[in-house]
Amino acid sequence: MAKYKTALVTGAEGFIGSHLVQFLHEKGWRVIGSYLAANNSLFSAPNVSFVQCDLRNGQRVSQVISEYEPSYVFHLGAQSLPTLSWSDPVRTFEANVMGSLYLFQAVRCMKKAATVVSACSSAEYGHVPASAIPVKEEQALHPLHPYGISKVCLDLLAREYFLDYRIPIVNLRLFNTTGPGKTEDAPSDFVRQLVRIKKGLQPPVIEVGNLKPRRAFLDVRDTVRGFYLAALRGERGEAYNLCATSTYEVGELLRRAITLSGVKAEVRPVDRLLRPSDEKIIFGDTRKFRRATGWQPTYSIEQTLSSMIAHWDANL
């Protein structure tokens, strides 16, 4: 297998990471997936191997980079829950900031530096005024929680290693991503409840929070294709938004999921699912990324929801 097709994916056990490993494998790449803790998302396939690597262990990170000498690194490994970042900011910064620093240092020491595509976040922007929606990459970064701050640090560290050491790095600021295998977001919660109702595992009632916010949910399969195109065509040293190109009210997503599932259910708002505050809209401008790479989303929201229904139907 040609060396230029060898990739390391950090966070390979995660939602996006597991999809990316499979995507690269299908493209004919040799893939090494690093994980913190193994789970059932790690699959066996030719030219795919997995290694345990805690990004907080700089010696282990250097060992993995030295052993496999990847030509591409897709850096998705992180503590990715904003809520957990409030209760454990130290762990969040150790994983997201120090882990990234160890990785960049290891790449810097390679004979030929790998191209690195880093998973940054829309959380870097914080609250964005309505006049600035869809948000552009030039928007000021004012994160609202330790997770968002840690991703700003990743963004800036990557840029510094590009400027000072010429490591070819591209940053992708990810907005809402969903799809088969996703948990802990509104669409996956809706779909999972609908499938449970269909299977007789819960009464025909769906409990919901605020259905008014507008979100742009990108299908994970379009997301991983974005990572692939960023590696091949993205301008080094740049940051790009990666987001769906249409927004929907959360309630509209629920109505479409109900229609696709064929399930009749009562929709019941409950206070415990309401957040102290919800951004009215989260939406990123992707024109910069589309111009640079030719990327376009290909999955409709109906296709995404249908694939999620099929996933939960097979896994509940």
C-alpha cells in the first residue's frame, strides 16, 4: 500500500472517528485508528488496525507516530462534551489541549511531517449576534465553556505549528453532526424513542424540550467526506466551517422523523429537558470550504433520519 495513503485517526472509537475509519478504508487507504477505550465501533477489516493511545501520555503519542509514520493524521480524539467540561475542566484541557500539543510535537519530529486535519468546533464562536448568522470564519471567538475554550486552543496551536514549523495543518470547525450511531442529540433522541415505541418498549409518548431552536444538522457521512477533502485540497494553515447548508426547527425534525417512522405518538414537553438557555439558531457559512475543496453535502435530512431509524431498529 502506498505510503501516501496511510492515515492515523485519533478518537477512532468515537461517532465521527468510527465513520471516518470506515470511509478511508473504503477509499483504499491503510488506516490506523487510535482509541482511549475500545468499544463495539472498532471493526475488523483489511489494512485497518487499532492501537490504544491516551493522548494525555506524550510518550505514547510519540511512540505511535514513530511506529506508523502516517502521511495523514485526522485528529478527532478529545473530551467532547461541553457539560463534562464544566464539571471536569482539568481533564478536558489535559485531553484537548495537552493531547493536541503532544500530537503536534510528535508530528514535528517526523522526517516528513504528516498532514494534520484537526476537529475544531463551532463552540469556539460562542453566542453570535443574529446579524452575523450564518457565522463566517472571521467571526470573533468568544467561547462560553471550557470545552469551547479548549477548541480555541487547538485551533491556535495548529495555526502556530503551521506558521512556525510549516506542519501542513487544516482546521475544521464542526457544527451539529448527526447520523446512524449518534447519541445525545435531539434527532437521535427522537428517533430512538420512536423505534422504542414501535417495538413496544415504551408507551406512545415522546418527551421533548424546546422545539423552537433552528439547527443545521450535517449527516456524518458528509462530515467525514469533508475531512477527506480537507486533507487533499484544503489550504494549509486555514480554518474552515463544516456545516449543513439548511437549518430546521427542532420541532420540524421531530415531525419528519414521526412521518418517516410511521409511528403515532403524543409529543409531551417536559421541564427537565429544557436548558437554561438555547441559542435561537446555530448555523455556519461554508462557502470558504466549498470554494477550497468542492465539497457539497449530499444527504437530505430525510435520508439522514431514515438511516438513523434503521440503525436503532437494528440495535434496540
